[in-house]
Amino acid sequence: MAKLISTKEIAQKYNLSYQIINHYVRVGLLPIAKRNGFRRLFDEIETKKRMKKIIELKDKGYTLALIRDQLEEEGNK
């Protein structure tokens, strides 16, 4: 079974605000693996892969929409 991590853990690990994480969820960059009441949980391995790619592409100047498209394209391979 995949290990699940919380929004708080993502915020701490990647030095992101809750607002940024919420935005990433809304635009489709970070999928929610499970909901526990109001708490959202994310697959740790999937989140790590996606955050690595998000950071890499943001550093290259990609927009969030282009990053989402890239992640979707890689997921369909």
C-alpha cells in the first residue's frame, strides 16, 4: 500500500504555502489520493515525482498549464 502524506508535509518538505499547494491541486498538478474528512492525502511517491518535475520545469520558465500538459503526457506513456 502506498504511503500517504498530508498537505502540511508537502508544504514543509518543498517549502510551499498551503495556497500554492491548493492551486496546484486545482490546476491538476497534484492529484489527491484520498480524502479523510476535510483532510487531503497524497501518494508520497507520485507527489515526489511530480514535485521534482514541477520544480524543474518552473525553473525553465514553463507555465503551470504547460507543466500540467507535460505531466499528463508522461502519465499516458
